[in-house]
Amino acid sequence: MTVTAAQPFLPFVRPEIDPETIAEVGKVLASGWITSGPKMQAFEAALSDVFGGRPVRTFANGSATMEIALRVANIGPGDEVITTPISWVATANVVLAVGARPVFVDIDPRTRNLDLDAVEAAITPRTRAIMPVYLSGLPVDMDRLYAIAGKHQLRVIEDAAQAIDSRWRGQRIGAFGDLASFSFQANKNITTVEGGCLVLNSPEEALRAERLRLQGVIRTGMDGMDVEEPGGKFNLTDVNAAIGLAQLPKLAAITAKRAALAETYFRCAADTGLAELGIELPLPLDPVGATTNWHMFQVVLPTDRLRGGPAQARSHVMEALREQGIGTGVHYPPIHLFTYYRSLGWREGMLPHAERIGRGIVTLPLFPAMHATDVERVCATLSETCKRLSL
Ligand SMILES: *Cc1c(COP(=O)(O)O)cnc(C)c1O
């Protein structure tokens, strides 16, 4: 197809809030009860159904959800949590927030997720938890993950922020396992604008999470109040919950549309010779049994073969795509090379796969309102751009 600059700008993500959702929000605002209340409880019940009946509590955002998960698991000063450097920085920041130490291990370049061999090698007597991230919605090998956790008696705090409706051997992520944390931030597959939820193991854990999300307050009788352990202000409002309740019934359709667009990406990538240009595509189908929800479609650019080299090739490509009306994103630069994390001793060269992929990874447009022609245009433009910028 021919590529012209006259087409409307295609962002890499665009949330969809339909008129019924907007009407639901209006009803909550007019109801006289606008913060956490009946809508939040209804949303939690609906989410519990999604996750096989396990207890679910909601929070103001995904980061708060993970911080509460760490507190529920009693992780704190002196503890180590093994995680991946290729994630949103919140993953490591929340470990620091509870006083523990994030220990980064390298990624598997095929899945771009935590390398489970490296996880096992990084376990020390101080290790208390593994925090896997399902990048772009692709689960790790869950059998292996829980076998390692079981063998070493570690908690698993799943950063499943991107993984709602992703599956392992047909079972939804969150419907089994230890603590699983999801985000409903505006870019995620299901949104509450900002928000998150935690899937827990027992009513006792759920009660503790409930208290921690509202200052640790325990209410009894008409007027009794006590605090046994201080919490924060992390509750989800009914306004946000109403958005989530309206989105949840569309989950299956959203996942199916994303999968169809991903399939179109693979076809167009082949048609436009992306692999021949050295561009690495995501895993189409994990033979082990991981089904992604296609939260993102990410490619890795061959930065050493493009003008600008490893330091600048990606920004050149992103700029050229933007000039042709295509938005892209970077998810993510490796956390261990941020200034603060370097101050903790992390250095370039320690996690080579993460560093290479962190330099070259680009998120291409993918959201349910896109058409196959949009995907064709992205692949054609990316192919032409990389040919033009090839060394
Ligand atoms: C979105 C996201 C978070 C944090 O969620 P917020 O709702 O933005 O706080 C954490 N980890 C990953 C991998 C995410 O994608």
C-alpha cells in the first residue's frame, strides 16, 4: 500500500469510554454517594467472578495495589524481592517503598519477561518474594514460577498490571496462584481512569488489605474506631468503580479484538519484511501454554544496524513514524540504569538482555477501535523507515 502523511494521527493507545459508561458515571455523581461505596463493592464482586471466586479488593491505582500486596505479605526492611528490570518503574519503587530491596535479574529475550533460571540463581537467605511482570500481558511459565516459589518458600506477588484476561493453560491469570495485582490505569485493557485490584488468598488477607487502604481504621458498632497498624489512603471511588463495572462485560470482546489485530500485525510484518530488516517480533504463541491478552504489540529494533546506533536509533525511528502520523511508545527502559538505582550499585553490563531490549523496544499502536488498514499502514511505514535509516 502507499503511505501518505495526510491520514489522521494514530496514537499507540486510546481508551474507549462509551455513552453508557458516561451515563453510569453521571448517575453516581448525582446519587449523593460519590466515593467508595456500593459501586466499589459491586465492582469487587464482579472482579471476584472474573478470578474464579477468589477474594478481590480494589485500590486507587495499580502501584498502591502492589504496595498493599507487599504489606499483606509482610515484606519489609531486610527483605529481598526478585524482579525484572523491564517494567514500569512502579514495580521496583513499591519494593523500596516498603523498605525492602529489589533484586533485578535478566530477562529471557524471547518472552522479554523474567528469566526463571536467573531467578533461581538469585535466591539468597534474604529473598522473601518473587515479583514477576507479565510484559504486554504475556505470562511467564507459571508452573515453573510456582515450583521455584514452593521449593524456596517464597511469596509470589504477581505484577499482572497488564495481564487482565491473559491465561496460563486456559486459566485466567489471577484465578490461581498467590497475590495478583492488576491496574486499571487509562492505557490498560480495562480502565477505571486510575485504579487497581488485588486478588488475595483468604478473607483474612482481604480484611487486612481493606484496612491498609484506609488508614488502618477498624470500625466497630455505631461509633467505635481503632487502628492496629497504620495504613494509607488508597481506596477506589464509586465514580471510578462505575467505569470499571461498565467496562468489565466488554472484556471478552476487547481481548478477542486485540488478538485479531495482533494476528493482522504478524501477517503484515511478514508482508513488509520486518524480520528480514532485523526487527524482532513478539512471541506469536507460547508453545508452553501462555496466552497473552495483547496489552501491547512490541517490536525490538536492530539499533546497531540503524542510523544513530544503540544510543539514538530508536528516537530516529519514533520521530520518523510520528512525522507520518503514527504514535509509538517505549515500555520500558531498564529500571536498574535509572540514576537512583545506579546509586544502589546497579551498572551497565549487569543485565545484558534487558539492556539491549530496553534500548530497542518500541510499542506499536494497538487498541480495539483500530482497523486492519491501520495495522497495514504501521507495518508499511515502519518497514520503509527502517530501510531508509539502515546503515
Ligand atoms: C500500569 C503498570 C503499573 C502501575 O499501575 P498504575 O495503575 O499506573 O499505578 C505497574 N506495573 C506495570 C507493569 C504496569 O504496566
